[in-house]
Amino acid sequence: MIGEEIPTNWLRSFVTVVDCHGYTRAAKVLGCSQPTISVHIQRLEAMQGKLIARDKKRLALTPLGTQVVAYARQILTLHAELSCLTAQRMTDLTVRIGLPTDFATQALQSSLMSLARKNPNFRVEYRCGLSSEITELFAKGELDIMVAIDQSSLPEYRIDSLSINPIWVCGKHFAVPTNTSIPLIVHPEGCEYRTRMVENLSRHNVPWNVAFESPFIQGLQEAVENNLGVSALTYPTVSPKMRVLNNEKEFGLMRQIQIGLFARNTLSSRSASLALSQLHNILKSSAYRAGFTREPSRETASQ
């Protein structure tokens, strides 16, 4: 039996209320009255169940509301993408996108650049930093879209997520110390890769020291290639000048890292809708996901 169809304007009102943390601002964003927003939410709840937990201090979602808002975002993103297929021009506000420096984002950046070339009026403002830094910017409302390591702090804004396995790597000619501390190549404090390296070595009672620190993935890659120490990367960022430490007893399996795509205030902007759709398509692609579980080439992994 097919359920009753849900109007997209109800979903749009619901998502905008969540993004704006209230009905009044949501009404201004959507250009309608607050009673209209309230009616949409009431009808959606009558159909789906209780979505919003009324609280005097802040608007909070019920567990069902958290699930429904995620589906609503996907539906509205696809709807916006379909609408853009026949659009001739985009005269839109700039979309603010946060990308992490502690993660392989080349495919994401290339995808957005391709979108910009096809749409001359597409305007993007990039902010790059550690995942913890851009997550803070997103939480403050200073970003519309971000890709970042997901620490489960913003479930209502999550569009999709990807699980990746960090791996131990060193330079091809680096000799792993046996009687002294392990020199680590790391991002600054707060990086999830760094946290997992320290957790793992401490669990195995292996001494370590920070030999090189950089906020940029390129800096870490160069330090590893120059045999300055050991680091944690993902397969897409392993170069032919590195080797993967799969069998050394000092380096056990690290906890998985969740990468999330998050968005807010993207429904009234065609540029934002297109950017979100483009990033989501990349993250969903089997080739992109496979890159984080696929072994590097034999030349890359060999000594």
C-alpha cells in the first residue's frame, strides 16, 4: 500500500525551522507568515508523528524528527537538482562551504570547480581548516555546507556519512625505531587521526614523540615522504614514496573515522542546492567510497 504523498513545501518548512532554530526566522527565510510555517509542521506531524520537542529554551528534535529531517534534506536536494536542469542562469547569493585540511578533499574540490565552470554565476566562498575548526564555524552559522569528520554533534544537519579506516604509513626508506620512541607526523591537537594514533600506541605501551606538526595534509605527506616519522593517512592520500605499516606489531588497527556532509539554509539558494547535490553525489559514488578501502598499488605499499 502506498502511503500518502508529503508536499515538498511541508518538508521545506520543517527543514528551515530546524536550520533557523525557530519559526519566526524560518518564515522570513521562506518569505511567508509564521502561521503558515506552523500549519505545515502540524500537518507533517499529523502524518508522520511528533517531530519537534517543544522546549522553552530551544527547539529540539525528537528521535523521529532527526530521522525525518535527514530524509527531508535528501528529498529537497534532489528536487532542487531537478529544478536546476532546465535553469538557464543562476543569480544567487554566495554559498559558504567548509572543507577540512585533515582529509582527502581533492575530488570534492575538483567537483565544485567543474560546477563553477559550467555555471558562470555560481559563487562559492571556501573556508578550509581542521574538521574541529570548520565544525565550530558551521555551528555558529558561518557556513552553509561542510564536509568534516563527524563527531555526532550535529545530527539534524547531517546529509550523509562515510566510514573510513585510517592506516599507519611511513616513508619507503624510513626505519621504524625498535628501542626508542616513535616519531609521529601529526595535525595539531584536536585532529581525530592524531587522537587515534596516540590511543593506539598508548594501548600497546609504545613510547612516542611529535616529530612534525602541520594543519595541512600536504605538509604531512611531504614529511612522511622525507622519512621524518610515522603518520596516519587514508589510502587516497598514500603516495608511491610511502609504505603502509600493515604487519608491524607496534601499529594496531585504529578506530574508524566518520566523514559527514552537513548543510543548512540551502533551500532558498540555487547555488547552495547545486553545491550540496554535487558534493553529495561525490560522497555517494562507489568509486569515491571504494578509494578508502582499496589497497594502494604494490609499488606504493612495497618497501
